[in-house]
Amino acid sequence: MPDIKAIQSELRTAKLGGWLFYDFRHRDPIAYRVLGLSSDGMSTRRWFYLIPAKGEPRKLVHRIESRALDSLPGQKLVYAGQDELRKNLSRLLGRAKTVAMQYSPRNAIPYVSMVDAGTVELVRSLGRKVKSSADLVQKFEACWTPAQLESHLAAGRVIDRITQDAFAHAARQVRNKVALSEYDLQHWILEQFRAHSIVVEEAPVVAVGPHSGDPHYEPKPNGSAAIREGDLLLLDIWGKTQAPGSVYYDITWVGFLSRTVPEKYAKVFAIVKAARDTAVRFVQDSVAAGRGIQGWQVDQAARETIRKAGYAKYFVHRTGHNIGQEVHGNGANMDGLETQDVRRPPHHPAHVLFGRAGHLPAGVRHPQRGERIRGGEARAGHRSGPERDSRAARLSTGERIEKPWQKNIRNQGTCKLCSLTSSRWQGGWCRASGICCSASGAAQPFIAWRWEPWPSRAWPCAATSSAPMAVTPSTCWDSSLIWARACFTLSPG
């Protein structure tokens, strides 16, 4: 059931006469979601539903499917022939002179452009003006409930763990010289999803070498590349829980299967990371200052950083997209390239951070080499959402995963094994994160970052590849951030 009073309040604020919903053959999933309708029934005839700025809602249905909107409040009008449709549609609209519909002028925001041009012409032929419902959709469809936020975090805990397991599996197969293709690893991930009740509409992207430069590459049983030592491995991975109304979790990681990351990858990754961090700081600073921002401005902040570094022509997609019940949701995107997303905030000047989430996969695609480097994720379900720092991982044949840390707070930590204290990292220090090993008499500091309980595993030293040490992960205080299953080394210097 829609929140009629809240919608009417927003309509009056926007100086709109009403929100006109229309559907034929289930073409508008936004209408079904906002109105709380089931999409299981027949929809072989057109229906309309108006929520006016003031007064009782009204509905118009075909006589053959006269019960289509019975779950919604309001006066019912019916029609059979064309003349009766036009006559009763005019009655339905009443005194509303300007109505919002799932329409976007010149298809500027295709996510909300659900109503066909002919229906818009029909409404206009009755003397009404049609405006876009994009801002209404942003507030009443794209914002998450507390239960949806929890579903997102729950999916993230499972998916992050599976992602790290996938990298470890790839490294293990490479080390043991066992054949593994992109398609094989993709279906290994899908098997893990099924085992942990994660559902997806499309399979994750698993890509190496030139294929990693194809943003929506789909591995096939025939022609899928083999994963080998010395490959850049990209995992673009998403999914959600089976709970009704759950929302997606979406993250991209890149890793290099060798003992060191080549300079060409490290250089581009540093540029992409700087672009991502610039976008995050822009949002944070705007929120702190109370400035209104729009999605295209976040895109501009990231894009300008990449332009100054000389890679603008390789940045061929938007900075980030909305996440909802579909992996590409209907809310505001961080986009000034493919569209000019100017949707305004629903509750707060920083609508890209309040009550909704976005996937921020800023990246550079090099068409000659084919590789794509992406700078991790920045997402939020509340104002001060967690940042994700996903540097190019080193996945050696010794099965190590190197990943730095997160927050912009400098702290000291003491290693539990050798009592070494270091301040050479930045990050929110986890209470149970001090792990190190010694090599050649020199203590090497390590961080075990944001764990959930796992059985003890033995991992080689990520700095020296010496004999493995036992690692028993423990639970971090902040379970909403990154998860991993490896030792993380400090960068030299």
C-alpha cells in the first residue's frame, strides 16, 4: 500500500497536481513497486491510477479486468471502448492540470522513462501537462527501508567472503597448474551463491587480460580465456538475499596473479583510486557544508581527476550507479557522461548518500591492451557510509591477497605476536587485527582487516613467501565494512 499522504505532501511541495500511474502488460515495474501491486496477475488491458495532490485517489480500469486495482484505495472508473477511455481518463484527472508520470524529456534518464510516447500524447490531448516523476521515484522507490539496508549488508557479508575465496581458488589452481577458465571460475562462484542462498539475475563478470577491458564481458563455455600466472583478474560480482524486497550488493575487485604488480597496472590503479577518493571527498565535504549535490556532480569530480592524468578517453562509463531491487536501480546515478542526472535529494542535500546506495566503479579501459582497472567501491545506505579501498591485489602462486585499509584516521596498532608497534598505516584499527611474522630477524607488520569467524587457515607470509603461519580470524566491531581472508601487508615507505 503506498503512503498516500507522504506522496501528496511531496506533490504539493513540487507544485504538481498529481502522480499518474499507467501500465499495460507489466511494462512499468516502478508503478507496481510504488503502489505495492503484485505483478503476478494478468495485465492485458490498460489501467490508470491517480494520486492527486489533494483528495482521494482515483483509478481507471477495463471492464474485462475490473479488479486489477482493487487493492488500492480510491474511486473506481471503468471503460471498454476508446471513447469511454478518453472520457473517463479526463474525469480521472479532474482538476489536476500538471501530472507527473514515468516519463523523461528526450529520454534523458531512461531508468524512469517507462510510459510510451503515445500515452503521454493522450494525456496532453486532454489539456494536461506531463512532467517527469524522476524525483518522486527517487524518494518513493529508490530509498531503502531499514530491512532492505540489512538485506544489503547481509548479502555483502556473504559475497565479500565468496569473492575472496574465488581469488584464493584461482591462485590455488594456478599454483597447482590445474586448468581454470573464466567460465569455470564464474560457475564456481555461482555454485557458492547457491550454497549460501544468494540470488542473481545475471552471472558475475570474470575476466582476464583483454577481456577485463570489456565492462560487461560474459564468459562462454567455448572461447573463455584460461586464467594463468601473470594475468590481471577482474571480478565484477553482485547478488542479493532471497528475502522479499531485498536489494543488491555489488562490488568490483581486480587482482594480479604474480608475486609483484607490474608498474603499468599500479600506475593506472593509483589514478583510478585518486578519482574515486576525490568523488567520495566531494560528497563528504558537501554533506558537511550542507550543500545540495546531484549525481552528475559526483561523476564530474571523479572524471576531472582522470582527465588531468591523461586518461579521459579511456573512461567510457559513468562513475557510479544506483543499487536497488535490481542491481542497476532506478534512483539517481553518479552520471554526467551517459546522462546528466540532475535528480534532487529526497530528504537531504546529499541524496547520493542518504537512504539509498550506489556502486562507484570508477575505471579506466585501455582498448589497445584491453585491460580495465577499477578503483574499488564507495557505497552507502546512510549518510556516512563506508568507503572501500580495493587496491590491485597481488594473488601469487603462494595464495596471498594484499589489500590495504580503509578510513582516513591515523592510528597505531600493536602486533600480537611480536609486540611491534607501528603507525605506518592509516585505517580504523580493528581490536583483533595485530598479526605479523618474522623473516631474517626483521619483524613484518600485518593487518588482518575486518574478519568474520572462520576456521584457522595457514597462509604464507605475504612479504616474504616464507613458511605459512596459522591465522585465526576474529570478528571486527564494524561488520558492515570489508571482509577478507588473508594477511594484508603494509606498503613500503
